[in-house]
Amino acid sequence: MTDASVVVVGSCNIDLVAYTPRMPEPGETLLGDRFAMGFGGKGANQAVMASRLGTKVWMVGALGSDVYRDMTLANFATQGVATTYVDEMPGSSGVAPIWVEPDGTNRIIVVPGANFSVDAGAAGAAIRSIERVDVVIGQLEIPQAATLAAFEAARERGATTILNPAPAAALDPALVAVTDWLIPNEHELEALAGRTIADDDHALLEEARRFRGGLIVTLGANGVVVVAGGVVSRLPAPEVRATDTTGAGDAFVGAFGSGLALGLDPLDAARLGIACASDSVTRPGTQASFPDAARTLELRARLASVGRG
């Protein structure tokens, strides 16, 4: 593990995944194919992915006073994610019922639980307390005030801030002002921009100028588009057989943040994110589908060889 450090300020959930031949109609009961329970939450997912790439990772968040708390903390320990700043709150931990269809399409309902109790003061204090902070990642499954406090502290320390605006919601302008990289998917971008612009380079440049930071739009099987420095770069994804797309966006964000912390330039960090996300969709589950440490080494070596070529 390197000295590079990523701090993720965000959500911790337990995923309750039902695999079904199709979505039930309103009022219909449908027999599913199988069920799985796994660890999730966009914040936790991104932390695990970053850790598997060899960076030191800290999680800042909250869990409830239930059995899911103990399970989640044990999982973080196994994954090499530090949990000094994961607080315990009364009530339930976050849960996410997920339905997955045979083609990998998923639908998710997030019940925040303790995630909505993450304290802004504690989040800012955590960032100021950690010895080294290179990158701070946030999402919208905890209060924006907590992410804002963490990002303000990150800016004080010269760290790079990455906001994954999911699930889609109106953004606090103060949070946008301290965000270096905004990473929505195409649907979240449409919600932010008020129109469909993912295929329009001119509109993307306008949106990036309005945002005043780097913009990356994840496009699923079509890769990503990176908008930075007045340049639009479209990076393709490899063709793979998708089994389950759950968590692919989180794999990208965690890998991109880890790549920046490790010293990669933004385009190479985005290519690393694409490689990890594309690999993840070939297996079922969320964190369980992410490439492990050995596989991430293979992916990084393959990207390096392409770069040399």
C-alpha cells in the first residue's frame, strides 16, 4: 500500500438484492430467481474500490445501532478501510432493496437510516484530523451540509474533491463551489442541466464552464466523457458480457479518485475507472463484483502497456 490517501465521506448500506425475470406490475406478486445480501452504500462502495487499488482509505459516515453496524464494520476491516470516523447513531443503518433483471438492469430504493445523521462538524473535523489527505470523495446519500464541511476542510489542506451527485438532487451552490470534479451519470447530468446534453460537446463545455471545475459523465457501456480545460475527451469502454451493472458507477468513482491520489493524470485515472467498472459488471453483486487487489494490478498493467504502445 502506498502513502496516497483517499477519504470517502458518504453512505454505508446493506444491499438486499432480488434477482427477478422481470419487474412486477403494480399490485403483482412475482417469484424471484434468487436473493443475495451484500454491503453497499455509494460511499462504502467507492471506499472499497479505492482500497483495492492500494490507496489508504478512510471512511467518514454513520451506522445505526443494529446488527448491520457490526457486519459493516467487519467488512470494512476485511477490505482495509479505516473506520475511526464512522459514528454510531440510534436507529437503523441504511438499507437498499435492489431488483436486478436478467440483462443486468437494476432498480434501487435507498432507505438512508443513520446516513442522514452524518454531522457536518464531525465530517469537517475528520478531514482535518487525518494525517494525509490527497482526495476526498462525496455523494448525495448523506446531508449535503456534511459533504460541504468535508470539502471545505479538504480545500484548506490542498486535497482534490470529487462529488458524485447521486441520487440526483438540486445541489447546494456552496458545495459546487468547493468541488473540483463533478461525476454524474447521463441521467443525473440531465437533472442538473435541465436538458439532455451528454451527446452535445458544446453543451458539455458550457456546463463545465458553469460548474467551474472538471466534469466527467459516466455513460455505461459507452464509456465516459471527460470535460476539463476546455477540452471534451470521450473514452470508450471495452465490450464485455454484463451480468449485473449494480455498483459500476461507484467502481468508476472510487477508481478515479484512487488514480488521482496515486498521481495519475485525469484521463489516465478515468481510464482506470472504466477498466474497473467494466470488469465489475461481469460478476453479480455490488462490492462483491469489484475487481480484487490482484485483478486491479492486472488492469493497471494492461493500461500501462497500452499507454506505452
